[in-house]
Amino acid sequence: MAYGGRDDGLFCGAIMQSGGAFLLELLNATSFRQTFDGLITNACCYASLSKDATADEQLDCIRGLPIEEFRASVGPKTGQSIEGDFTRTSIQFALPAGKYLKVATIVGANTDEGTNSAPKGVNTTDQLFEPLAQGYFCPQLLPNATVSNLLKLYPTDPRLGCPYHTGDTQLTPGLLDKQACSILGDLVMVAPARQLASTLAADGVPVYRYRFNQLPPGGSSPSRGISTGVEQAYVFSNFVASSSSSSSPGSATTPPSA
């Protein structure tokens, strides 16, 4: 998407892991202002600024920070910044407009992504209704009818929920937590990846979908499943064996299923 999808010949392909990178929250000046004000307030140079400091003086304060202090002061998230040059729009607008680099792409998700994006401690469908309507920070609420249909489509039986293939084992105590993980995993990761792949295919772009379905050797409790990030050790061939595992890093020879 850089520079409006301009092709500088730098890339011959792309791999997108864990979903389709769709914007989860609408961009707005208020949220960016809060992030900026928080950064200024947390930085050590804040004490040297007057309460009437200009925007240029505030920027000079930030630009003079050592990188370690910047990272410590910026807070948990910064969001996407559309400054009109390098980044000109968000992916959900760039795709239908065809303003992206059309190279062969691999996109997919892990089997149990929902364990990282769903509420916990859910015991009734009423408790789950509002989180589903919010859709994990979607720009607008899902219609009530859509939420009701989702609840009907996903079973409440924990043996059929996410983390999958873990039987009755509950990672968290909520009776419907595994149903919640199934739905939110699809909404946040699986569906966006599928939508992205469909759009690229319609544009004639070679695209491949994957599902990563391999637990790291001794690294992740089976009750948590194949959650977000566990594929990275395979992607970079960089296993660090768990102290509780009898496997050595080099002993992981089972390939991930796709």
C-alpha cells in the first residue's frame, strides 16, 4: 500500500500472517491527539516545556528523545497514521480501489487465534452478545440480527470450541469461553484473511491461503492451542525449547499442516 500502491520493484511476493490487516478502529484526530499528549507528558523533556509550548517545540521535544525513552513513553499503541505520502489510506479502502502492489501473496491464520481476541469468563449468551456486537473494536456495531445468527451457528459444547481439539479442557473458567473464542477468532483473523484472498484473486493476483496447525515442541500448553504467534518460530527456524520439554530445538521435524 506504500505510496498509493506504487511499484518500485522492491518486492516479488508477500506473506501476511494472522488475518487481513483490516483496520479495527476508525481513524480520528481525537485518539491521535490523546496518544500524542500522553507521549509528551511521559517524556522527560516535558518539564522543560511551557504550558503554551508550540507544536514545533513539542515535536522538537519528541525528536530529541533517545529511542529507549521514546519506546518507554509512547504507551501501548499508536495506531495507523495516514500522512498522505507513504501511507495514503487504509487497507479496506485501498483494496477495492486497486491501490496496492499486486504481487503473489500468502495469507492465513493459526487454528486457535481466538484465544487472543475473545472475552473471558463468559457464562451466558447475554454476556457474549455485546462483545460480539462490538466485534473487537470494529468501527461500528454489528446488527443484533447478525449477532443472534452467529450465536446460533457456533455450538456451546466446549469439545467443539476454540482452542480446538482440546476436548473438555477449559483454558479459562467461563462456560462459553470456547464458543466466544471460536466466533471472535473467525471475525478478527479468519474472515479478514479470506476476504483479502478473495479480493486479490478477483484482481488476478496469485494468492494462497494457509491455516497453521502445529504446536511448538514443548512450548505451548495444549489447552491454549495453536494461538497467535506460535508460527513465528517455524517461519524463522528459531526454536527455543521449553525447559520442561525433552525435545531439543533441532528435533522439531514435523512440518505444520496447511
